[in-house]
Amino acid sequence: MRMDVGIYSTDSLLLNELMDAVSSQFPSFSVSVYSENAMLADMQADNFQCEVKDIRNSSEEDVLIILSSLQQHDIFKNFDGSIIDITGEYKAEDMVFIKNPVEYILSSVSDDVSELSGVCSLPVAFLGKAAVDDLVNQTRHLFSFNSYENKILTSDLAFNVLLNDNTLLKQFTDKLNEKIRQNFNFRLLPVTTGIIMDVCGVTGEILDEDLYLRNSSLSEITLNEGLSFRKHTNGMLSVYGDYLFIYTKQIIDELRKL
């Protein structure tokens, strides 16, 4: 099946992950990438798979995938195709909303997330590629005893953990369901894409058995599995996953339905 797919993004981190997944799962799809005019040079430098075009010159695709906040909402007001949106900021008649990884995990283990509580340890991936670059450069400069001017990270994260009230974490938690914000403590880990959640209050079955833990390190899970669960004898559930994989998995599942 052939389909024309447009992807709008102002950050290359999730974009490149999604491009790899789409080309692997749907080799017959034609994919166009769009961004803001001011971002074209940077986006093109980070994306070697296709040309990045100005969103004002978008074509009539069958599907539009929105990965970043839109600066010009009116561009898509007459769009006739399906829209897959991860931001929750764009409203259209034929739109599918993709859950952020925390809400996706919690809704996978319970029908009532308000009954759940625990700890969520996030990766810098939720802040985009520039934050990942900051973490890499912070680590490199620590070993060379040099200073580094951060682009996104306002605190030193390399070999460190940022806690619940940090302003960087608030960029993420402010968008969450109020009950989740109240019932979970959040931490920012010095890792790129790995997410860890320790959840209390889970009473039902967890997805399918293929997702139960098979590897013993976060890096192995993010590389080989994408998402894993471990039940503990005290009733707590631990979830380990790749932040980008969780977004990509949902988008690929929606594309299969079209």
C-alpha cells in the first residue's frame, strides 16, 4: 500500500527515530518532512534521509504527523487527510492524539490512573536533541576539566540527578494529568532516552507476556526491547523503556490502522 505521509517537526531527535521506523515498516510510503523556515538549516543538518521543507509549502499528504508545537495553526485548517498529533495542541475532526510516554505506560497498567502512585525517572530526550547534546558535552567537558555553555540544560546533569521541583522537569509535568502530577515524584536522569517508572496500586494484568523483563540493564532494554515490565513481590510494578520508542510505537500502530 502506498501512502503520502507528511511529518512536521522542529526537533530532529524523535523525527529521525520515526523516519527509521516508517521506512522499515512501510517501505512503499512516500515521506515529506516539514519545519519552520527559521529552522530549515538546522533541521536539514540533523536529517540526512530527505529534504526538509518549509511548512508553508506543504503538499496534500494522506497523513500528517505533528511532532512539535505548531507556530501557524491555520496552515492545516483545510487539511483533508488524517492527523496524528503528539502535542495535544492542534484540534481537527479526523485527528488521533498520541499519549506522552508517562501517560501511555500508566494507561497500559490501569484503567484508572488516579489510583496509581510512584516515582518516574525521565531521560533528557523529552527536552529534545539540544538537551541530549548538552548532556554529552557536559560529560565530555567534566573529563577534560573544561567549562561548557549549555543550550537547554540549566543545571549540571552529568553524573547527577535532578529532582521533582526542578524547572526543567516542570516543562514536562505541567502538561500531565493533575492526578499524575500529584501522585508521582519526578526525577531527571543523566541518560538520553531511557525512562524508568516504579508504580504502586497496579492490580490488573499487564499488557502481554512478551513485554516482561528479559534484559538486566536499561541500555539493553532500550536497545533490544523498547519497553519492559517487572512485577515485584511487594506489589509494586517497575517499568523500563525507551522514551522515543513509546512515541514511535504508537504512531506506527496508528499508521497501520489507516
